[in-house]
Amino acid sequence: MSHVATSWAFQQRGIKPGLKVVLLYLADCHNPSKGGAFPSQDYLAEQCEVPRSTLNVYLNQLEEAGLIAREQRRKAGTNKQESTRYYFPFEPEFSEHSGKKPSPETGHGNAEAESRNAGEPSPENGDSRVQNLDSNLVREPVIEPVRERDGASASEEGVGKDPKAVEREFKRWFPAWPTYVSDSQPDALKAWMRLSAADRRQAVAKAELYVAAVKASGRSKVCSAAVYLSEKRWEKLDSVQAEKVRAVVEAKRIKASSQFATPFSKAWMANRLTLLLGPVSQTMPCMSAYQAAVMQAGGEAAKQLRLERLEKYGWPKVSFIDTQAGNAKGCTVVGAVIEAAEGFEKVHRNSDKAMAWAALHKARGWPVWPDSGRHEWLYFPAIGEVCTDLVAAAAAALENFKAAARGTNDDAA
């Protein structure tokens, strides 16, 4: 998973809901260290809940829109075909592959299509191993005359849009709708053709949000596409409800992306900082009479005593994961914290930067990370190489991380 890729995918606007879903799953498979994504078509089709034939139509459209580039790969030595490699526009290799279509005949992303058929040619398709359902679009349904079906849009827009173009728009959108056995593509097409151009745009733009709203309400099934279009169901979504649904969907995505982190890894260190940025425990043990007197007297001794108590009792969750780390046990870290840690830098335990972070911990009353005796490298928010005051630079980097990790304290393990 790559925060850069998924964040970039979420920011893309003006594309169909079905294309957006495919793009998001591709971005979720991005490998930030190697570059590109390598999911199989079976995996993408299953995750996006679309047939492989529809998936390939979407991949072609994403490539034509300049949102992905594809590269055929074969295993060295055996020349065995491997899954396609997908590049994104923010990667330096994108321009090298963006002008190449791996398979103009099938659109599968490989010079030889990833087919579920055996190696023998199909008796129906000659030498091709690819079933028609893998690469051919569905047959166009028979519909009523143009004058009947396009009356609404023609009256609203004057001359009206080419009916064939409107029909092609429908065929690009319809496969993304969660259809059921009782759903009828011809009925949905009729409802589509009766809509004005403005309504068609709204229907497409709010389809994904409408489906999410239905599922968030607890219903197991969504209405048919024909009902959605003919009754203009998207108009029932108000802005408040839409934002609530969007928040639920994003929360589920972040929760699903939680990972187990080993001690002193980037995610583990980010989780530890997130906990320290959270509220101080309200269940500290009572002070002794001597300690109470020191606190009452004030001054440097009282300040030192307060920091010592904070370090020992202020963040019990941090104390727990520190103890677990001593036993070589890690913890689960939520996706939001993992994403916020993308920019962390690797710091040697005995370096000046590590000493600056330790000083910052001490100044805040935070417990300094334990010494396992086995881990030489730590991870912290990047400070940069040119700075005169490392402690001040660490404090500034911590504030940047705090802003990125805002709202994750309640979810941190």
C-alpha cells in the first residue's frame, strides 16, 4: 500500500464511478519501493466486483485518459507471462510506457491476454485463447425509436445530443452499477435516454455515493439501475448525508488498511509518537507527602518532579508497547498512522538527530524509547540535513506529523 498513490487516486475528479473504483484498487496495490503496481486481473475483477470483460474496458479507458500506463512482463529465464505492471503519472517511468498499449487486440494489458482458458485454441474463436466474454462488449439491446426515447433531452437542449453517443455513455456507466438478476439493462437504458444531459451527469456523479449511502443504512441490496434513473434517486441525497457517508467509507478504508508493526519499525515508531501526542492519563498514583511538599514549594525541583511523574505514569499505552518491544513483540497500527509516517527518516540510535529527539522527549516528560540492544536504527519525522538547532527542528517536524496524524489517537493500538 502507498499513501502517495492512494491519495493521488482519491484526488482525481471527473471520471466515472466504475473507473474511480478500479483506479483506487490499482493505487492500493502500488509498491512505493519498486514502483508500479502488479495485481492480477482476477484479483482486480474480484475486488472491483466486475467481470473481466468490463475490467478491461475500464483499464483501456483509464489508459486513454492518461491515468495509468501498462507494461507486459515475462519471467526471466522461462519467458513465462507474469501479471501486468501498471505505472502512474507521478512516477518517472510513466512517460516511457504511456504511449504503449500492451495489447491493442484484447486490451488485457499484456501482449498475450490473461485468459482463463487452457492453452488450446478455442474452436469458436480460431487461434485465439481468449473467450469472447473476456474481450468483447455486450450486444446492444433493442430499444424504441429515437424520437420517443430522446424526447426529454432534445426538448431541453434544442437540437439534442446524438442518441448513439448518449447510448455509449450509458454503456460506459451501467457496468459499474451493482446489478442483480431482476435488473434489466434495456429498462435502464430507456430511463437513461429520457433524462436530460444535466440529469445524466448528476446520475453518474452521485451513483457511487448513493450506493454507499444505501449500504451504510444497513440494506443488503440497492435498487435497480432503471429505478435509480427513472426516479432520480440521487436527488434524495442531501449534502449532510453525503458527507456522513463519505466519512464512513473513508473510516472503513483506513480501518481495513491496519497492519501489524514490528518493534522500532517506521509504523511502530509513528504509533508511539501518536500515543504520546494524545492526552495524559488521569489515573496517576497519589503523591507522597514529601512529593506534595516539593510540588507546593514550586521552582526547578517541582518542575523536575512533574516531568518524572509524567514520564513514568503519563502514557500507560506507551509503557505497554515499550515493554512488549523488550520481548520482541510488536503491535497493530491503523492505516491513518501508517500513512502519516510515509515521510519518516531513518536515524541511527547514537546520532545527533537521535539525541535531539531524546532531548525533546525529556523536555515534554515523554518516556524515551527503550534500548532493546538489538535495534541500531530508529524512525522519526524528517528533520532535514541543514539546520543549526536540531531540537528546534525536531519540534517543528513533530508539529507537522501531529497535523498529519490528527484524529488518530483514539484508534492507535
